[in-house]
Amino acid sequence: MTDTSGFYLCEEGELLHAPNFVLSKDYELRREHRDQYEYPVFGWSWFDSESEARAAFGLPPAEAGPEVEA
């Protein structure tokens, strides 16, 4: 199972994901300090999974990609 935890931002219905950090001239978010922030920070929030982020932002579940046969 893939780890989809990280910082998420919903912008115009598009979900942006930063798994380890977000850097801006005005702020910096880092995975190792995720419990120290008061969310949202400029729209970014921490979620333990993409599905949790989608639910929080009111987005539909992600579509499953094509299955790969071994």
C-alpha cells in the first residue's frame, strides 16, 4: 500500500500534494514539524491519506488507475 500522507491543498477543485515539505517565500511546512502547525496554513493542511484529504475538501474519491497484470 502506498503512503499518501502529506500536506494537501485544494485549489480550484484540484488537489495538490506535498509529501514532505512546502516552501514559499512567506512560510515553510515540513513533515517532521507537522504536529506543530495550526491548520490551515495558507490553505495547506496535513492528512494521513489522500482519501482523508479528499473527504475533508469535499472532493470525490480518486479514480483507480488501470490494473497491471503480473
